[in-house]
Amino acid sequence: SSPVSIDISKEQQRLAQFTINRTAFQLGDVVEGVFDFSRAVTTCLQVSVALVVDEVVVASAVVGDERSAKITRTIAEQHLYTPDNLRMHFVFEIPPTAPQSFNTDVVRVAWLLQFEFITERDLGAG
């Protein structure tokens, strides 16, 4: 797959453009992403990026409980301090021994990137 860019907004204000090197990965691959803050309306102070794996067992398969069982494990995490930077870059490697993504009638395993942005507005400065 080829690189993909998306705009990220917070409270209807442009925060960043996020570009990822591709959208399909295999175990052992490197995940690279770039945040471009050059056209931001709101100043971003910090970005936390986490590579996580979600494991979900559907409710009908959980014995003695009507709710689905979900485990989220953080595999890697980076905290990028961004107030004086127009661009920030992160790199994660998907561990070659980790579980692959799959989906059945009973279980779903999925890899995700999670982002958390702290802005001046969050601190009451904007």
C-alpha cells in the first residue's frame, strides 16, 4: 500500500496532518508516521502515540457473562513534545513474534495506532 495522509482536528480546529508510510503491515514491519503542524490553527504541545493490539472475545463466547471480553495491550509508546516543531516523526516495529490480526465469529485481534493530543486549549492557555 502507499502513503496516506489525513487531517486531524480537535474541537473543529485543525491540529495537524498525519501521514503514515502505508496502511497494510505484516509482523516485523516498521510503522512510520509524521505529524505536520505547519497549518495548525491550534498549537499542539504534546502527542502521545501508542501501538496497541486489541483482543476481543464476543459476548456469546464468554462463559458466565453477557459482555464481551476485551484486552488491550500497549506494545510500544512514544511521547513527542511538539510546541516548537512543525513536523514530528515516530517509528514502531511490529514484533515478529506478536499475534497477527484476524477475525472470527468468536475472536477478533486487531492492531491499532492510538493518538492523544495535548493542546494549549487543554491547559487553558488558548
